Amino acid sequence: MVRLPLSPEEVMRGKLLGEMLRRARGGQSMLDVALAAGISPETLRKIESGRVPTPSFSTVAMLAMALGLSLDTVWRTVQEGVGADVPGDAVPVKRRAS
């Protein structure tokens, strides 16, 4: 199956999502956040840089939970393009037990 190219709007939403997640991560390490969300650090890096502009809903939901963000905040920020709509007091990541 051939994947259709993304629209400019989809690319922009991906960049906004990545920027928002990067800011919400703050001083937390990429590794800790990725592990808490159940994804690889490489996947998180690609999402934050906008190289994966359309991550799955479950990935976004797990990242939001790991960063202490509501899905409403994520949706509103990405849809409205409001980059400053990220709470600065996101909940720190708790590592999973091995």
C-alpha cells in the first residue's frame, strides 16, 4: 500500500506536537521519558524533531501520561498552534520497575 504524502498542515501539527513535548519534558532525560511511555528514545527524538509528524494515538497518549499532560492540552496546543500552552509544572517521570 502506498502512503500518501502529508499535507503541509499535518507536517505543521507534527512540528507543534514535537516542540510541545520537548518543552514539557524540560530537564527530564529523553531516556526516562521514553521508557515511561514505552517507546524507544530514538522514536521520542524523531517525534520531538518533527520527523514523525503523525505518531499513533496510543504513542501520544502514553507520552502525555509520562509528561503529566492532559490529552485536551495536547489536542488544543496542536490544533490551535499555540506553542505557549504547555504547563511548566508537568509531573516528573517515574521509572518503571525492571
